[in-house]
Amino acid sequence: MLIILLLVTFLAVATAYQWKRCQKLPKGPTPIPIIGNFHQFIYHGLKLGSAVAVYHHFEKTYGKVFTLWMGPLPTVYIADYDVAHESHIKRSNIFSKRFATGTMNYIREGRGIIASNGEFWQEHRRFALTTLRNFGLGRNIMEEKIMEEYRYRIADFKKTNFKNGAIEVHAGSFFDLLVGSIINQLLISERFEQDDKEFDQIKTALAESLENFGIVDIFFPTAFLDSPLMSWRQKKIFKPFDFVYEVSKRNIAKRVAQVESRDHVIEDGGNDFVDAYILKIQKDKRDGVKSTFDYETMAIDVFDLWQAGQETTSTTLSWAFSCLLNYPNVVKKLRAELMKLTGGNRSIGLNDRPDTPYLNATCNEVQRIASILNVNLFRHIEEDTVIAGQPLSAGTAVTTQMSMLHTDEKVFKNSTEFDPERFIVNNNLEKTLIPFGIGKRSCLGESLARAELYLILSNLILDFDIEPVGSPPQMKTLNPFGLLRRPPVYNIRFKPVKL
Ligand code: HEM
Ligand SMILES: *[C@@H]1O[C@H](CO)[C@@H](O)[C@H](O)[C@H]1NC(C)=O
């Protein structure tokens, strides 16, 4: 009897507490204590088939900004460009802190670039950006590095995978090796090879983790994840990250040893990110300043850049070619534009950008269709404020959901159609396309990623006819409820235009 009484009292208090908090949050479906809106999320998820469809469902009822309770945590979703701009740019002081408990902070513990905050984040983001810029981000050196890897990779697969007049590859592996090598060259001057066991292990590990990483996992607090109750899940999701972090640490230790033994001499600011970092550590030590740059934070920064710079771009390219295989007319138009410009006499370079409107539109449309984050990373609100005329209280996790913006039928009609032309017909559309996020925490690698997409996509189309192996891949994600929207898995044939 007493237990029932206690339970009823607890539920009454919890309900009242939640009701009170709801008054200080944007509208949303009514949550129940502890569970929040999970039950509604699961119900509509089963009915509608994807997280994005569920978000759109709630958007229809509650508007462009709404609240969903992930268990005891209120999370707010922005599905409108103007609100995103108003909050994340005009009031960036409130909307620029990363929400990073639990999974996000695994290994990182407030360090790195993705999940850190405050002065640490500012220092390390600035350092990474300056360093990558010094190594060519947004300049010709970057183009050379990307094209060198492109040519190497094509020549390599021509040797191993040439079948019936074409290079036949597993698209995902091909782009993984290419993109993985580009970022790895920037970070530590190393390329991955086809038979590289470690790269295979890293990729298999990350794929396993990403396939298992669900939306709810972002919200679990660290203590809960560390509990015996959750250890099975810990292993599934985190083991792979342990491995990637170990590799990052090992590579750094190797370089440091080489520097100490003078087998590696760092000259003129160094050759890569790790060199630059070592110089920074040495300089801070010499200057006697209190520094957050040491070998351990370097391993985490490298771990962050590697993860953020590899899977994202590779995934986007896999999406790109699954679209192109399904829309041969787009390929025809692209080829015509590129041939007119080069006569087939040279490769496409970044300087061609102003002269390739159709290619630019295609890159945009690829990023829109790919929308590789089902759920964008969250920001953490630390003071009470207002959003789109509604109250927003401290402690809330907020995000601009690009996956919703990019599938908004009012902006992108027939949003499931791959139609680059839409960006040419309507010049304003580009503004509302924000695959790299918005505001101070938006993607640090945007210009690198854009350069990779532009150069790899255009030169593949210029150099090869593309053919599916079997029927074209379905333009459908493997995991509609995952964090990263994984692309279809398929093989592709690149048939040289000139032999
Ligand atoms: C097509 C490829 C890519 C896409 C679509 C993409 C997208 C994103 C998005 C949506 C965010 C979160 C933004 C936010 O909170 O609003 C982000 C953050 C980040 N990205 Fe990318 N990204 C890509 C490639 C890259 C590359 C190549 C690098 C590394 C060189 C990189 C490094 C980062 C980092 C370090 C962050 C965290 C930034 C911070 O919290 O300050 N990304 N990216
Ligand atoms: C390509 O090279 C051919 C032969 O040298 C030349 O006639 C043609 O004008 C070139 N095309 C372009 C667009 O540069």
C-alpha cells in the first residue's frame, strides 16, 4: 500500500514538474515522466519508417520549432532557415555551445574539437583551422593534394580491378580509400593502401559502430553508459572508437620518436598537422605559457579531424554516385558542360568553379539528397531565452535539423527527386542549403570537403563513363534511425573515356 502511495506521489510530482518545464519550452507532443516522448517517437517511427519523417510529422502539428523529450531531457528542433539564422548567427553567444554528454564525450572528455567548449574549443578549433589553411585549405596546394590522391587511386585500381574494359569497384571502399588518404596525408603524410589491414580494421570498426549508433545514444549520460546495465551497448558502439584512438596515439608516438631520433626533421612549419602540433607544443614550452597543447590532446584532435573528415565526405560521394547511376541525363549534361570547358584536354580544377554552373548545382543537389546527418549535433542552452517567439529554458539541447530543411516540400518541391536544375531555376535555393551546419560551430572542414566533392565528382565524370553492376542502387539509406544517414551499398564500373 505504502509503495503504491509513494509511486503515485512520485508520478504526480514528476508530472507536475514536467508540466511546469513544458511551459518554458517550445510546443511539442505531451511527454510523460521519465520516458518523455520516446513512446510517440517509436510509434510514429514504426508507422513512417524514418526519423526525419517523424520530425516532419511533429513539425506539421507544432510548427517550425518544436520540443521532443528524449527521456528526461528536452530537445528542441529547428526546421526553418530564418529561425536558424536568427538564433545560431545573430545570437551566436547563446547558441554556440556544444551539447556533449555521454557518448559524445567518450574518450574526448571535453577535449578535441567536436565536443569541447569554451576556451579549449576556441584554441583548438583556431589552431586546426589555421594549420589546415597553411597546408593549403582553400588554396592550390589543396587541389594538388586531392588530385594526386585521385590519380594514384585510379591508377592503383586500374591495376587490380580492371574487368571487361572498366574499373569495377565497391563504391564505398573506393571513396573510403581516396578520402581517407586525403585527410591522412594532411594529418600525418600517409596514404592508405588497398591491402592495409589497419585501415580495413578502422573502417570495419567505424562502420559497425555507426550502424549501431542510434539517435537515443547521444542523450545517454556517461554514468548510465558506464553502468553494468549498458555494458553490452558500450562494447558495440565504443570499442571501435577505442581502436581508432589507439591508432591515432600510435602514429603520433611514432612521429615523436622519429623527431627525437632526428629521422624526421620539421622544417618551415612542417609538412602536416602533426608536425605543426609538435612545433606548437615546443613553442608553448619554450615560451613557458600554460598550454592545452600536449601529446594527449593532439591524439584527440587528430581522432576528431580524422573521423569528421573521412566518413562524412566518403559517404557524400557514395550518395553522389548512387544518384548519378539513377539519373543518366544528369551525367550527360555534366559531361557536356565539362567537355565544353576542357575539350577533354585537361582535368577540372577549383578555378573552373565560376564556369561550371551545372556542376555546382549538381554538388549542391548531391549534398541535399545525401543530408548525411539524420540528426545534427546538438547545441546546449545555458540561459533562459526565446526562440521564434517561444520560451526556451536553460538546460535544453537545441539543433537546426538540416535533414528537415533539405526535405522541406515548400522549399524543395518533389524533394526525393534528384534534380540539380532546381538550383539553377531558383538562385535563392542555395542559401537554404546548409549541409555544413550554421553558426560558430559549423563544419571546420567545409572548404576541404567542398573541394573534394567538386574535384572528385567532376573528374570522374570527365574521365569515365559510369555503369552500375546489376541494377542501379536504390537511393535509400541503410539506417533511417541512425545518427549518420548511411548510403546504399553498391558496386560501380568506371569505363575510361580514353584508354
Ligand atoms: C561532406 C562532408 C562534410 C559534411 C556534410 C560535414 C558536416 C558537418 C556538420 C553538419 C557539422 C556540425 C555543425 C553544427 O554543429 O552546426 C560538422 C562539424 C565538424 N566538422 Fe564537418 N562535415 C564534412 C566534412 C568535414 C571535414 C573534411 C572535416 C575535417 C577536415 C570536418 C571537420 C569537422 C569538425 C572538426 C567539426 C566540429 C566543429 C565544431 O564543433 O567546432 N568536417 N561537420
Ligand atoms: C583541346 O585540344 C585540341 C587539340 O590540341 C584543340 O583543338 C582544342 O581547341 C582544345 N580544346 C579546348 C577547349 O581547350
